[in-house]
Amino acid sequence: MAADTAYTLDQFLSDTRATIKTKGVPSGLAEIRDHLEKLLRNPELLKKHLGDPVPYRERTTIGHDPETDVHVLVHGREKGGKSVPHDHGPCWVIYGNYKNPTRMRRWRRLDDGSEPGHAELELQRDFLNEPGHASVFAVGDIHSIEYGDDTFFLRVTGGDVETKKTLRFDLEKKTVQVADRAQGQR
Ligand SMILES: [Fe+2]
């Protein structure tokens, strides 16, 4: 698979731009996921964009296409961790694991959002996003992540999630809050 190992970040951004132009979103998201899975098979990717040896950094943007506003981020976690259930505001997001898996949970919202601050979630799917694999979260999808030590994953977003307002949920209290990521809330 020499062609696959040579697949670069620039090729990914260019293929993704073509997919968005021809198929649009959300129709093209599955195809963008396939592009990302090709990129995950590039063994030099992180060395090239982060350095050698590859450093653990919570969040690094390695690519951005101004035309489509697609961002490519790398998350490198030395220690295991997890997130609460959240959405990504107005953005779609594709998570692809590079080294070690992330446990992904998808959640369905049961209430209609009419009571301020209240939210009830039901677990919809619970799976491992293994290295080399990517998972699509369309605008509005709710998920949480959990990973062990030494985990690297890529996150491709339509728009810059880290400047947006997103929802974060508390399962036990059955509450929802708006997190303004531009203010460092998440
Ligand atoms: Fe997320």
C-alpha cells in the first residue's frame, strides 16, 4: 500500500475540498472519513507535523483549508482521560485514532429541550475507535470520549469548534450547559 503511506495532509485537504464541493455536507462526511482513514495510515504524519520524537500536546492544529474552513487537529495525550457528553455547536467533526484506541459513546437526547438547563440522554452506541479508524459526528450529534495513556488522535472539523459555543451534558444531574470554547470552557 505504498500509495496509502504517502498520502499527505495536503492531499487530504484537497480531497476533502473536492468532496465538499461535489457531495456537500452531510452527504460527503462518509467520504471525508475515508480520506482521513488514508491519512491515518501515513506512518510519518505526526513526525512531520509535530516533530521527532513526537511530543504529547493536548491540541495542535496541523492543517486548515480557508476555502472550506476545514481544520485538522492532533491531540496527543500522555495520560488517560475522558470527556463529558458534548456536542460541537454548529460544526461537524470526524475523530480518527492514530495511536491507541478511544472509547466512543454516542448519546441520544430524550427531552425536547423546552426546559432550560434540563437534558436527558440515553446511550445509543458504545465502541472502540481503533487506530486507523475514524468516526463521523454530524452537526448536533452528542458524544463522549475516554482513552488510555499514550493516545494520539486526529480531529477534523468543519469550522473551528474551539471558537464556538457548544453544549456539555451532566448525565447524573440531567443538566445541560453552554460552554463558550472561545473563553476556554469545554
Ligand atoms: Fe467531541
